[in-house]
Amino acid sequence: MIGRMDASTVIPALWRAHDKELRHLPLRGKAEQVNRLINQFPYISDNRNYGLSDYWAAPHEFLKNGGDCEDFAIAKYGWLRHLDVAENHLRLAIVDDLQRDRKHAVLLLQDSGI
């Protein structure tokens, strides 16, 4: 049997606290505010956070522990979906950071032409 998830796991308190101010914004405004709020969390490597070389944290884990690039992107994706941003506006992308010679995860937003 799978355990029940409480509301704080499904809809983090931070999201609920900003729901009214963000929900009425246009797509770009939602994305800018979510980006600003999520980017205030600390960047912490998976090795330091979880003792693993790679771990993709759920948004509630990221909001509790901070995280690395894909955790930031996943948290932003989850929050924007919670704010009713359609999936076809969002893409999680893994890109090459040529200056640092490593992979990097980002959330892409398409706000026109759809």
C-alpha cells in the first residue's frame, strides 16, 4: 500500500502563501515571480544534500533542503503548473555548459506562438 501524501507535500506552503498574488498575473509575470522566489533558495549539490551523485528532488524536498540545477527547474515547473500554466508552455531542458564543461538543467518557457 502506498502511503497518503499530506497537503504540504502536494501543495507546498510557499506556493499557497503566494497563490493569490501570482494566480492573476499573465504567463510572463507568473514565470518571473516564480523564478525570483525559487532563486532565493540555496544551491546545494546532491552529494552534500543526499549523499548521492545525482538525485532529482521533488519540489517539497527542494523547498526544504535547497538543491542543484535540476531541482530548481523542477520546483519552478511544479509551481507554474500549480498556477495553471499549460504543459505546452514549459520544457525542462538539459544543456551543455561549455564554460564549466558540464551538464546543466533549466526550465524553458514559451510565452508566444502557441
